[in-house]
Amino acid sequence: MNFEKIKRIFREGIHDMAVVWANEMKMTVKDEAVLIFFVLAPLAYPLVYSWIYNNEVVRDVPVAVVDYSHSAESREFIRLCDASPDVKVAYHCMSLTEARNLVGLHQVNGVLWFPSDFDTNINRGDQAHVSLFCDMSMMLSYKAIYQTVQAVSSKMGSEIQLSRSSGFTDRDDEVTLRPLDFDEVPIFNPSGGYGSFLLPAVLILVIQQTLLLGIGLAAGTNRENNRYGELIPIDRHYRGLFRIVMGKALCYFMIYAVVAAYLTLVLPKLFHFPMLSSPQALIGLLVPYLLACIFFGITLSCLVRYRENVMLLVVVTSLPFLFIAGLSWPSESIPAFWKGVSWLIPSTFGMNGFVAVNSMGATLQDISTEYFALWAQSLIYFFTSCLFYKVQIDRAIRQQNVENP
């Protein structure tokens, strides 16, 4: 094979790839449904999600109080709870039954109960008890109530201990209150907010899911429009699996390079979420992640017969993909089977890598496992895309030969 022939083949390959890219871009612009999932959904949905969780933490969670003690100590405990930013004493009830009814009506999220001997035990030097009942259906509310009551209990306990100590100086009192001193420094999520914890993972998942939806809808449209139900038209420019797959991937990559920049740079800055990533680490992670998602979407699109099918497939898997990634639940506690399934999904490594890079300031060396896993997925799903396209093309050619012998 001489040099001129190699150059001609290379030039034809570039030309065919450009034709595939142009046709795919035209189809994307003309198809309203694909355009919605490629542009509108990734731009608008995370914006609404970020706005909802922009408060980060819940405040003034309503609780009911049942005080059988009616003492100065119980009133002080209630006052301190009500003065905290997270809890609001909304009701004073005469019995636990009345307070339980309020919880059932969702008017309060917790009940604080003081027994009649609360102050008596304190004055005797015995251990006093306060009972807390929480509605566990919403973890953020439970966390706010529990931590507030725990802090107030610790504060009042320290004051009681100090009043009974025999210290002569302020330093003696300080050692009595805190014999083992420590500094509490929250890292990676200084505000302790739900948005800063969850949103980075959700942004990365949105990239994958909207890509799968858009690519699947495009594949369903091709099957419905083409005569033999093939994914790609039987055309002289659609020759060579590498040219077809790379032409389509280039179209999707160009669109989602802009979308990914918006989701990972503009949105966190707009809502003041943590942003510790360096440009090198962010770009180094997003390039293989986008490629892995694109080839993964092309592979799955070969299984889509109708446009509606991809909606059912992607929507029903969004929450499982988030849960099995090991962010909302420790990966060590996930069953081995589901952990193995998670390794097949690009968002698993993409979410873990982005959280480390964006929220913890990790470098590419720190996320080498996620980085190389994404590149491995890109190569594997590229070859599966080529394989499935070859099967589809051969089937369409056989049908064409049967009808036109």
C-alpha cells in the first residue's frame, strides 16, 4: 500500500466522519425531544435542584413539648432548645397522646418529654432523663432536633457539674468542664449542608442520564424513519464502523463539552457550593467521563426499538445509579453483586472522582482509580458500539438483499 493510497483512505475517513457528524448535528437540532434532553434538561433541571437545596440545612424544625416537671430546670432546657437556630418549640401539650397526634398530622417533627422527677433528680445529684421522640421519615429534620437536644443537654450538664465542683480559679473550672479538650473542624463540607454534599454527584449523574436519553431518542427516531429499521442509513458515507461511531460521538461530545462546563463551573459558583478543583484535574476527569457516557449511550441505543423505550429505561435507573455509587451509602456496605453492577456504569466513577476533585481538591493522581476506570470504560464501550452497529448493518443489508435480490 503506497503513501498516496493511505492518504486517500485517511482523507475519505475524515470526510465520512464529518458527514456523519453533520447529519447527527442536524438531526439533534431538528428533533425537539432530543434538543430538550441535550440542552434544556441539563441546563434547567440542575438549576431548580440547586435553588431548592440552596439553604443547605433546615431551620426552625417544629417540636412539641410535654413537660410534667414544670420546673425551672425544664423551662431552661426548653428555652435553650427554642433559642437554637434549628429547633422551634411550636406546641406545649398536656400528654404524650396529644403530642403523638401532632406528629401524625405532620404539624411537628419531634416530641420532647420531661418526667415529673426531672428537677428532683437534678437537685438530689442523681441522673435526670429527658426523652426525645423523632419522626424518622425525614433525616434532615431528625438530625436537627437530635443534635440540638444533645447540645443543650451537654451544656446544662456542664453547668450543673461546674456548680458542684470545688475549683478556685477559672482554669480549674475550664479543666472540670473539658478535661480532654479538642477542636472540631469540619472539612470538605464546612456548612454541613445537604446541597454541598449531594449536588456535585447529582450534576455528574445528570450528564450521563440526559446523554442516554438524547442518544436513545435519536436511535429510536432512526429506527422509525429508516426503511429497514436500522440505526444508521445505508449510505456511501456510512461505511466503516470507526467513522460512524466517532462521527456520532464527536457531535455529542461537542454539545456536552459546553453542558459539562456549565454544570461543573457556572452552577456551583452561582449557588456558592464548594469549588476546589484545578483546571487540569477537572478537564482530565471530564474528558474520559464524557466519552464513557457517550459510548455507553450508543451501546444502549442499539437495544432501543422505539423512542418511548429509552424513557422507561433511563428514568427508572436514575435513583439506583445514585445509590450504588457509594456516596449516599458507604460502598463497603453495598452488596457485592450491586457493587459489581456499579462498576459497569460510568457515573459511579464519574461521581466519586468529581466529588473528590471538586469538594476535596484532589488531583488526577489522587483519583487514578476513577481516572483509569473511565478510560477503560471508554474503550470497552467504543468496541461494543462498533460491534452492535456491525450487527445492525449486516441485518439491514440482508433484509435489503432479500427484498431486492
